[in-house]
Amino acid sequence: MDNFTKPYLISRGTNLPFGIIFMGVIGGFLAYGFLGIFFGATLMAVAYRLLLEWLDVAPARSPKKIRK
């Protein structure tokens, strides 16, 4: 029960998808134990936001020619 309620309560305070938080909680717990519940969710949230920013802000750019 705890594995389902913690991700739900954590994701309510943010606008991140529930699945991202849930994968972070479960993966963090499997990798690092009790502290991984918090670290996993935090790392997944940060990685998700960085991915969204990277996809949104960094469009493909063509190299500019330097004029002399």
C-alpha cells in the first residue's frame, strides 16, 4: 500500500506525471533501499524536467557562416 500512496502524494504537489514519480520511487527503492524512495523520485523528476527543457529550448540549428 505504501508503494502506491507515496508516489501519489508526491506527485500531487507537482505537475509531473504520476508514472514518472512511481517509476522513481520503485526504482530508487530497489536500487538504494529506504532512502532510494526519496532520491529516486527526486532524480526522476529532475531528469524529466531537464529532458523537457532540452527538447523545448534546443532546436536543431544550422551553423552560421562567419563573414569577414
